[in-house]
Amino acid sequence: MSPDRYLRTFDILKLLAERGAPMRLTEIKQALDLPVSSLHNILKTMVTAEVLTVDDGLRYAIGPRTVSLALRTVQSLDLRTLARKPLRDLAREVGDDVYLGLRVGRRVIYADRVLGNQRISLDIRLGESLMLHCTATGKLFAAFDEALAAQVLAGKLPKLTASTLTDPRKLQKEFAHIREAGYSRSDQEAMDGVVGYAIPIRAGSGEVVAAVHVSVLATRATPAHERAMLPAARACAAQVEKQLGHESGGMRR
């Protein structure tokens, strides 16, 4: 899809959301000043993808996939607010950079960050898509979601560092280990010199909806540091889970 065509889909969604009522093709054309032929093709694609719906009167409206994404976005923003203090407390306790990892459709992003007290801070951009096969947060979400794991294992697995897992069989075993251990670890698999840890945050339903991610400089990632950091990170995740209505029912692994 060309950039212009891609942007037009957002213009259409914005228009329909502002109007608050279904619109015919001619009404959308007049409002956005778009050619009928290209507009019709865009609308047809959006309906097929369930981004829009069209009724018997050929009126277009916001579709179920758009509504679902909007709700998830609102929930994510609320979650960021709930997690802010526990993340700050964790960064202060362990001294490392701490992130809130979120799942958005088939992507994983960092939605918030609290810097630790290390003189060298890691520049990991918020909102940027994470590689699923080599980051602690990406592997965590894939491990606890069969459909996402299947997509990862069937797709390309670029080797970003000497430690990146690129064998689907080894990665599948890694997902099983993550489920058993209850957390994920990326040992310089996405970035040289960085060891990442991700601990799941579950909603009241038990679904993994977010992750506490701790980025540790490899020179600090000793067994002693890990033994001290993991319980603190789990306690941070448990605090957020409690606000989401999830009770862990005992000590985490």
C-alpha cells in the first residue's frame, strides 16, 4: 500500500468517527475530495479487513477491528498510569532501566520507561516495534500466545547479534522454558552488551496483557544481581496485577 493510500484510510476513519453516523461513498468523497474509483477500492479493502462495515444501504461505518483496537489503546493508556509508580519504585530499587511492555495486535512495544541510576542509559525508543524472537518482552508474549508464537516461528528470524536465536526449534524450546520459568531472558540477543528480563502482567482473566521489562548492562548481569532483581520485578508486576483484579494465588516462580 502506498503512503498516500495508507494515510487515506486514517482520514476515512477520522471522518466517520467525527460524524458519528454511517456515511455513503458519495458523502465520503465530497468530505475528503477523493476520486471515486480509488475511494471505492480503499473502502472495499477496509470492509474486507473488518476495519469498516457496510450495510444494505451502502452506508459505511466503523468496523469491529477498529473498535477492538481503540478499546485496547484506551486500556493500554490506563495500564500505563497504573504501572507508573510500581515501575518507578522498581527502577529505584534495582538501579536498572525499567520499561512497560505492551502487546498491540501483532506487535510488541514499550509504552513507558523509568531510568535507573546507571551512568550509561540505554536508548530504547518508546512506541517502536520490538523484534519478537530476540527481545525478552517479545519472547514473553509469544511464549504465552500460541497464535503469536506460530507467526514468529514461521517468519523470518534475523540474526541481530552473535547470540540471537534463529533456529525455530531452539526458539520453540525457549518459549516452553519461558512458560515454565514464568519470565523471559534475552542475553545480548537483540543488542550487544544488554541483558533483558521480562515478567508477565496478567489481567483479572489471567491473560498476559503487559510485561515489566528490566534492561541490564551485561557487565552488571551477574547471578547475584539477577537473584536480587527478579523478586523485585515480580513484586512490581504483582502490584500492577492487583490493580487489574488478578490475584497470583501464591509466590511466583
